[in-house]
Amino acid sequence: MKKLMVICVVAVLMAMSGTVWAGLTTLDDLLEGGSITSGDKVFSSFRNYSSQVSVTSGTALSVNPPDVYVTPYQDTAGDYGLKFTSNAFTITGGTLSQLTVFDYTVTAGAGYLISGNTLAIVATAADGGITVTENAYQAGTGMTNLLATKLALVQPFFSILSDSKTYTSAFPAVDVHKSISLYMAGGNNETNTLTEFTQTFSQIPEPATLGVLVLGGLAMLRRRR
């Protein structure tokens, strides 16, 4: 009886473990054609990934996509987006740098247009700095119609931990180019680390949807009268 109970417990734990690991999404999964949904937004077409290092002295490794975890995220304003977490965005120096870039597409929910977004980071820099830059483009224009550029950075004596921009025009889908740079010049066994970065996207109703909402509101007012 005890042996059977042990077998059952092990089976349950294995099943739970399998469920947890199956639920994890890595940047590698997304680059291989996967997509991830956050709220009413779909993030897809992850592409053009590159991670390179330049080392004169110190230690820096390129970032492997399987080591970057991606999860749905919602900020305090209620906007949906993604959170990227990893311990691979790290350099210890020396004189060195690490640069990682990739692109993806975000699509708004039915009846809405993406009108802006916010970039935020969690990082520490003992020397040099860490910079995360994000360019947003109208989807389908070949990265030519630039909507906004956001910059977050951490340096030993200066930080911009978040940056928000509202686009001059709103669109149903937006292409995003991310650039993540860690750099150091002459650091003596010091470490720069980026542990997470998030981006969320604000939205507005499409004109047709807004018209329906207005008409519905007017109808309710008439009924109350």
C-alpha cells in the first residue's frame, strides 16, 4: 500500500512538473515560429535575432535564445505586454560589450488600434552602462514608418528605468525592434546585469467601434429619459 502511494505521489509530481515546464515560453520557442498572447494582444513573427560580444578583457558571452524567458505581462495602467527575464544579460569586466537585437510584431485585439507603449527595465551597472532601445514601426511598412523610439538605461550615477511614448497615429499592428546593449570600459572585476525588461502597449477603439460605443451610450441616455 505504501509503495503504491509513493508511486502515485511521484506520478503526480511528474505530471505537475511536466505541466509547469510545458507552460514556459522561451525566446527560442518564439523565434522558431511560436506566438504568445497577452490579454487581447498577440505577439508573433519573432525574427532577426542576433547576439554578439566584443571582449578586450573581462568576461561576456552571447545571449542564447533558450536562456531568455518570455511571459505575458500587465502594468499598473492595465495595458498588456510582455516580460523578458534572463540571467544571460551579464558582463564582468574589463573592457567589453554585449549587444543583442531582435524584432517582433504585436497585433491589437479586434476593434482596437495600438496607440503607444511603455518600456521598463530592471538592471544594475557598476561601470559603463546598460541601454535598452525600442523602435516601434507601423506593421507591414518594412520598418520604415517610425512611430516612436524609447530608451531606458542604467549607469553608475544616472538611470532612466522607463520610457513611454504615444504615437501620432494608431494602427492595428506594430513592428518592434529591440536593441539591448551592456558595455564596460576598464571595470575591475565589476558586473553589469540586466535581469528583466518589459513593454506594454496602450490602445484606443477603432473609429467604427467608437461609433458603436457612442450610439450605445446615446441609446442608454434616451431610455433613462
